[in-house]
Amino acid sequence: MKEQFNMNKQKGFTLVELLVVIAIVAVLAGAVLIAINPQALIQKSRDSKRLQDMDTLVKAINLSLADGEITLAVAGPLSSGMGAGAQDVDGTGWVTFTVPVGKTGLSKFIPALPLDPLNTTNLYTFQSTLTDYEINAVLEHADNTAKMSLDGGDSVGAYEVGTSLGIITSGS
């Protein structure tokens, strides 16, 4: 007589196998996080926004000056703090100027003044004379250190744009 073995073969994974797979996935996830450095990516993203804001604001001010929509006044240094009306484009925001009668200020070119993405310790700074202006922004990521020191201005710790990059002194 032939013996018949009835082995119940169970299909699935053992607890040890599952734990090994979970451990491997955790190690790989940690390695990926270290490799991509999400904090650096966030800093670079905020710096990109700052550079875009500076470019947009300089264009708006220059076009407004050329069109006679605004005239510069002696002001500053003023920062883009979070006070009421800080983003107003009528000369009362953190970028101050005079609006001639019948003109609209910067509103013809931008809807609101930009604020720094963090707007806490890092603020945009504006200062002007009757003929020139300067706007500064502090960039976070170490890759942008050269950009701040080689922008033509007098401050190595700020990215400077405008028509005269010596108006805001390093101590302001």
C-alpha cells in the first residue's frame, strides 16, 4: 500500500521575513532622504522665489518710473514686515514712493508687493533717494553665497538689486 502524505502547504510570509523586508525598506528610505536633502531643496525653492520677486519688483518700479506712475522719495530702510498694508502698491507699503495726481502707483504692473517666503527673520529691505533705489533680500542656501557677494552691491550678506546698490549700508 502506498502511503499518501497530505501536507498542508501554507502560502505566505513568516514574521521574520516581513521584518527583514521592512528593515530593508527603512534603510533605503533613510538613504534616499539623506541623498536628496529635503531641507536644502526647500531653501533653494525659497531662494528661487526671492530672486523672482526681486526681478519682478525691479521691473515694476523701473516701468512705473519710466511711465511717470511714481516718483521716488527719500525713504528707508524699510522692511517687508507683516504689518497691515505692507503689500500695498500705492506708496504706503514697504516700498515707499510718491504717486503723482491721476496715476496709479505700481498697480499697473503688479497687484501687490511681494513678501519674503519666510517673512520672519528674512525680510526684503527697500531704501531710496530722490533718484535711486535699492532692494535687498537675504538668500538662505549656501549655493547662493556667491550670488550675494558678486551682485555688484556693498553687502556680501544680501542679494542687492536696484539702480544704486550702495544706498542700504551693511549695518542697516
